[in-house]
Amino acid sequence: MTEEQRRSIGRNDGPLESELEDSFEVIVTEGAERLHRTVRTVIITGLFGGIEVALGIMAMLAVLHETGNHLLAGLAFGIGLIAIFLAHSELFTEDFLMPVAAVVSRNGSVAQLAKLWVGTLAANLVGGWAIMWIITRAFPEWSGVLSESALHFVDAPLALQSICLAVLGGATMTLLTRMQQGTQSDVAKIVAAVGAAFLLAGLQLFHSVLDSLIIFGAIQTGAEVSYLDWLNWFWYTTAFNIIGGVVLVTALRLLRTKELVAEERER
């Protein structure tokens, strides 16, 4: 077998390669759809994402209040990610794979990606803030747990550990998106969501939306946390979430399918 034949087989033939091609098409198509959404659609979808992740936080706080166990609380948080999947809403960190792949494949622009990221992130925070206000009024007994959880984030110095926690947070959510795009089974997608929730909330990784809502809840209950404290934590967490999702997951996936990217760019 010649070198050219081996390369041809490695590029196009076999079940794995076929699955990669099918997955790539789905990723680019959905990414382009997200990039071309109107501002109104971006905001509404983001608001629902913030609302639903806050409901996951409500489940997480309930378990944490009763057990003090972050790993069990992380499993309970899975309710939020399952809700986002089934309700077709969106978190900011879900937009690190498909829209970026669409931009790289010339099915959208950087300006459209910026609109999607800024709109989704802002809407996530606004929707989540509103639901956290309701949750803190409904369950005032959770104020101690909220304060302790928020201080875990805002008291963390900008050091290597914090950077790594934020990189892992972004990579985990982007990998969840990739896993859900890699299967047609709703059961498998739900299992992936629960697994990602366990890692994200159970291990207290730094996530720009999830942990912001926890901090908002602590502020709303009168804890010794301010919006300035949140902002000092939020800016670098968001930046390293993006690095974790785009560099560790998206860039490597695009490199794996570079021939498909090249073909898409030529269309």
C-alpha cells in the first residue's frame, strides 16, 4: 500500500472517520445557525439559560445545606444542565465549540461571534440574578451555605491554581457540548450533562456563569461580598474559561478535522 493510499484511508474511510465527518457537519451547521441569530433571539435564549442554571443551583444548595458534601451537590446541579439541554436554552460556555468552528470554516464572522458571546453572557447573568433573588427569599436558611460558597471564589487569589480551575471549567463545558453533539441518544446526552455537572460543581471548578450566580445569591443575602469582589474574580475566570474551551477542546478538535475545515472554507 502506498503512502498516498494510507493517507486517503486515514482521512476518509472507516467508521471513526465517517463519524467525525458527520459530527463536523452538525457542529458547523449549528454553529452557523447560532452566529446568525438576531439579538433578540440571543438575549431570550441566554435569559432562559441563566434561569435554568439557577434552578440547578437551587438543587445544589439544597443538597449542600443538608449534607455539606460538594460531590453530592454537584450531582444535584445536574438538574440545571439537563434542563438547559431539554429546553434548548444556552450558556455562554456552550458557545466555545460550534460557533468558533463555524467562524474558522468561514460560515460566520468574528463580529457575529462577539455578539453571540456578549449577548449570551449578559443575558445568562441577568436571568440568573433574578432567579437567585427569588431563591434567596424562598430559602433564607441557605444564606450560610451561599456565603461560604461565594467566598471560595472571591477570596481565591489570581494564582496558578485559580487559573487552572478556570481553564478546567471552560474545557469541561466545551467537552460536554462536543459529547452531546457526538451522539444521537438523548439518554447519553443526559448522562454527559450529569457527568459534567459533577465535575463542574462537585469539584468547584471556576465557571463564569454558575459561580457568578452563587456570588450574586450571597450578595443578595447580605454576605460580606460585594459586586466589586465579584468583578475582580469574574474577569479572569471568563478569560481562562475561554482559553480552556477554545484551546484545549475546540482547537484540538479542529486540528483533528483540518481536512474537513479546509474543504468547508473552499465552498
